[in-house]
Amino acid sequence: MPARNLLILCGGRSAEHEVALQSAINVVAAVDRAAFNLAVVGIDKDGTWRRLPPAAFVVHPEDPARTALAPGGQGVALCCLDGQGTLIPAGGGEPWPVDVAFPVLHGTYGEDGTIQGLLAMMNIPCVGCDHTSSANCMDKAITKQVLTYAGIPVADGLIVVGGAETTDADSVGRALGWPVFVKPARLGSSVGVSKVKAPEDLRAALELAFRFDDKVLVERYLPGREIECAVLGNSGPRAAVPGEVVPQHEFYSYAAKYLDENGARLEAPAKLPPAVAAQVQEMAIRAFLAMGCTGLARVDFFLMADGRLVVNELNTIPGFTRISMYPRLWQLSGLTYPQLVSELIRLAEERHAARSRLCTSFC
């Protein structure tokens, strides 16, 4: 079988730009070069698309605080020519047909259905969830509503729109108690998240969250163990062994996740009784299917002292950095990093082929 053309998109217009680059370094390294011709396109924070050499698409790859897209490269645009998604070089040059795309883009414009919708319009198979499930999982408020409807436990919370001044601390305290977590509704990697212990600190936390989103979630604090479960598949997904995050900071913040190697202890597999581990896997698959996910997602839980499991959120493009849980859990479950990347691409092509068989004309 001839090698297919694989497009990896990284960086992006998001506060998680640097994290996405760290993930992309590992994905690029894991691609089977015998099976795929590779193009890496870095998306700058201003939205510019540049094709860069796969071997040198970032600078300072060893330092998460300084990692950035390499300078130079060739500007490109994505279009659909004769039904084939194609990269078009700016200023002329040979078009490059795209057989499958892997968006390694965390946060806004990458994990929220935006890029997934564009790739669907360009008739390109896309690794991960489609635009609808990506958007719904990205919005933590919608996730709560869908999972509640499906009978899956979630933390109590309030949705805030219109700015920090619209929320009264006394009403928050009556509804949720203290402490609470304040977070942008549609962002990840704990960007803009605060743990608020007292009413007088709520306003500052809301103002921080509103810097990143115009919709904010205030959630009841749940003092449970943080359990994560990696899910892989389309209509018949499977779950890896669960892992546990043991934060060494106040909570599992952005710094703890990506800047401080000692910011959290990642236990993989999690130290759970077999029956509890099986319950985590079963509920992770239920949540995955309830949200309409395909390809991959990481489902995050709180395991309460009384044994209850509560779903915190679903991440449809989880981290692929060298310390990230998603690939690590699959390695423990029998898939090497290169095997995982190849399986994700296969699942994308499988889903695209199934959707391509749907009618597009009334007849």
C-alpha cells in the first residue's frame, strides 16, 4: 500500500498554544514514516498557517516555558480540489493532497469543533471527535447538562455570563458552599482556573476566568481522588487502565501540569481495587458515548471517600506531552506510542469512510 499523506496541525490560536507544541513533538516522533508522508503545519497565535520541517518545527523543544514555533516556513492554505483536501502553498508551488489530518491543537480553535468542522468541509479524515462532540465536550456547562440527562453524576455548578459583576458571592455560597472552583467554560489545561476559599476572593477569580472566556463555570469543590481514564474507539470504544493524578500544588494547575516536573505525581495504573477500576472504565465509556465522541477522549473523575464516582470533564484532544496520562495509560494497556498514533489515524479513516457513505442528495 502506498504511503498516505498525513497532515499534523499544531500550535493554534489559544492560551494552550505552547502545550500543543509539546504534544506535537511527541506525535510527530511517533508517526510511522514508512506508512505516511508527513507535513507539519504550525498555526501562529494570529492564525497564520506555516508549513515547517517535521524535524525542526519548534524551537526550545526541551523547555515547556519557552517552546515556540520555528521561524520561517512556507505560508499555506487548506482547500478542497476535486473532492480532495489539499494544502496550497502561498505564492505558488506544488499542491499537497491530504489523506488524513491529526489536529494536535488544545483549547480554543483546536478542541472546540472549529478545526474539526473545517476539515470535514475539506473532505479530510480527522483524528479524534467530530465538530459536534468536540464543541459539546469543550463547553463544560453543556457537558454537565448532557451527562446529567444520561444519568452520569457530575459536580454541582453555576453558569455565569455577562461578567464578574453579575455574580453575588452570597448566592454562590448558599448554592455551593466554600471552597469553589472558578473556570472558563471553554478552555483546558487549567488555564484561568482558581480555587476560591472565601467569598471576598470570588470577584478576582471571576475576572481572571473572564479574561479567557465570556462564559464561566463555578463548581462545588469535591475532595476526591483525581482519576483519569483513556478511551479509544468509534462505535465500540474500549478503555485503558485508569490512572491517578496526585497534585503537589493547591490543585492540578497549568504550572503543575506542564511547567513543574514535580507539580503532580502521576500514578499509572491507579491504585484501585479491581472492581473500582472496572467501574471507572465502564463509566468512562458511557460518558464517551453519551457525548457522541469518536476516536479518543480522556475522561476525568473524582473518586469520593464513600466510593462514588463523579465525572469532572472529557478532553477530546488530551495531552500527548512526555508526561501526559493518555498515551501513558495506553502503553500500560498494550499499545506503544507509535501503535497508538497509527490506531488513531485508522479510526479517523474508518469514521470518515462511514460518513462518506451517507446520502448527500435527496433521491
